[in-house]
Amino acid sequence: MNIQNNKPKFYRQRFLLSLLRFINTEVTRTELQKHSFLFSQQAPMGYDFVPYQYGCYSFQLDKDLLNLSERGFIEIVDSKIKLKVEKPALWLRIKDSNSLFKYPDEQKRLKGNALVVFVYKNYPYYATKSQITNICPSGVIKQIRQEKEKLISFESTIYTIGYEGITLEAYINKLIKNNIKLIGDIRKNPFSRKFGFSYKALNDILPKLDIEYVHIPQLGVESNKRQDLNNKEDYKKLFDEYKTTLPAREEALNKVLDLQKKHRRIALTCFEKHHHDCHRHCVTDYLSDNYKTQTIHL
């Protein structure tokens, strides 16, 4: 296969390879995460990031690296990445190719602990779950501590959130910034072709960010009832029917209340972006009317 003539399927992957070429040195996967994050602050690459064990991290980016390795665009040896294609910037739009040259040289040259400290100092939110803050000077550690304090909230609330139109990382940031401790997935069948939103992925990833995951299929809507929803009237009919079933779902509703009592700040999740287009608003309206719970829709 002529790699140069078989460009990666996703534009973000082409951008990632181009940044790797522009840095012009072998970097570790952790360093590439940091450089991609810093570059994304000046020009969008197609990745979002969350605060993680070693700072800013994109689950999608790491998956793309493995995919690019399997396809021969890069080689990963001892966690270091070696580019195997000569001119990936030829796969970019001109404005994106030009944006690479706006990445400051002083950032481009950063490696190792110096790179990590630079990110933590300038973007302390992304260090709030880091396990290596001890490498930072005291002033940066203080910044990180202050950022953590901003994220603390104890008011008991049931949130709702949909993942339509956003990345896994953007979704997780909403949870972290609202100090949500548990996600209750109220999809009947928690499967998604969208990266990160299947049962297995959420159940694996969220606990690593101190967010528990629970599937509550008893509050889901049967798949056949979600067919042929073409207008507001169709949705209204579905939700009106769903509301009549809620008294019979007492066990599942009590589970939500017990989870809120234990964790105080929980979120019910489904697909739709807007809560009024999703049955999750029926659940929270019922709980609010009957149990005086407080709801915030993200």
C-alpha cells in the first residue's frame, strides 16, 4: 500500500499526523496529547479533552493513534511515536495547514515534565484529576487546588444530559464541572455507534473520572415506540403515553431516588440534545411533582 496516497478516513486523523510532522521529533503518546491540546487552543483539530490522570486527555485521540498504528501511518515503540508518512499536511485544507505555523516555537519544543507543567500552569482545570502534580512548583499546585475548589458543590440535584451532537470528552466535562457523581443511563438499550456512548465504554471510562455508571433499563422506552417520530405531535403522543406508565415503574424510580440520596448529585442520560425531545424530562417532572426533587437540564 502506498500510504501517502491512502489518506486516513477522518480529517482529525490527518490533522494529528500533520501536527506530529510539524513537531518534527519523536514524542510519547502523553506528549502528543499535550501538544494536541495546546494546538487546539488556537485552532480546532476535531478533538476535545478532559482532565485525567496525567492532565489533558482525549479518549478519541488515543483510539485514533492505535488505528493509525494498525494502518501503518505511525509506529509506536516503547510508547514513542514515529511518523511513517512524509507529507501529511498535503491532506489538509490550506488554512489548516497554515495554522500549524502559528503554533509557538516555545511550545513546540516542550517535552516531558516541562510540557506537563506548562499545561498545568496555563490550564489548571485539566490538572484537577492529575496524579503527578508533585512535579509542579508550589505556585502551580496552588492554582490547581483553587481550580478543584471551584468544582465542589454539595446541593442535592438531579441533572439530565443528552449526548447528541457532542463528543464524549465534552459530555464528561459537563459532568465534572457540575460535580456529578453518578450517571443513570435510562436508555432501554444502551448501545451507540457514536464513540464512547455504549454501555461498555461508559461503564469503563466514567469510573476512571470518579463518576459511577448505572444502567436503569426499566425507565427506557421500547425501541418500537421510538419509530416514526417525525414531528412535535408524534413526540407529544409518545411522552403522554410514557407518563401514564410511570406509576408502574415505581421500583426504578425509587432506585433513582436512592441513588440521589447516596450521591446527592446525579444525572439521568439519554441521546437527545434537548430534554424536551427526550423521555428523561418526563421522569424528572414526575419526581419533581411527587417527591419535590430539584432538576437541572444540561
